[in-house]
Amino acid sequence: MRNHQTSLLYQWFNEVWNQGRRDSIDKLFATDGIANGIGPEGQMRGVEAFKQFFNDFKEKFNEVHVTVEDVISQDDMESALCKVTAIDVASGKKVEFAGLCMVRIADGQIAEAWNHYDFLTMHQQLGFALQPKST
């Protein structure tokens, strides 16, 4: 286990999400990297696809901040427990939800990521309600 402030995930969340530095995506995400668990298809391939997700998210939410609560590292893998806060542009409502991210690192970049964020809570905070499918 390493100090979470020296981890690649801490750097990723701090630079990309907290500082909004889109250029850091090129530095920290592999050109052919894979991000699982986010995006319209549930998986994104490549740095350009992630940049589009980043742009779309930042259009919908202001003041995005990710607090890295803890990081566990072993060999080429890191996992981070995170808390996300943001302001919904459309409603002005603040959202707060938790998540986990696990990454495989190659050549100092995120080669593959598995994301598990509580988007259900986020949507409920925005007033969306679950509706059972009609049978």
C-alpha cells in the first residue's frame, strides 16, 4: 500500500476531475485504454472516447470534486474509494455520491479501469424515481 497522495489514481482524480485539466487525460490514460462501467455502452475504448465522456459530464455538472478517501496498491493495480460532489447545471442541485475505481497501470498510465459509482443515488438526488417495467 502506498500513500494515496502519490498514487496514479490520486493524480488522475486531482488533475482531471478536480482541476478540470483535459490535457492530463492524454498524460495519464493510455491511448488504447479501456474504461469499464461508465459511458453509454458501459465500456469506452481509447483516450478520445474518454475525453468525450469527460466533456459530456462537465457540460452537465459544475464544480466537480472527487475526494480520494483511500487507495490500495499492489503490483500494477490500484483501487480508490472516492466521494464525488458536483452541481447539476440544469437544476442547480448539489449531488454527492460514492464510488470505487480499480485500474491496471502500464507504462505509468491507466491501461484499464473498472468503475463502480453510485449513479442511482446521484439520479435520486436530482429527483429521478425508479419505475418498475410494465409487464
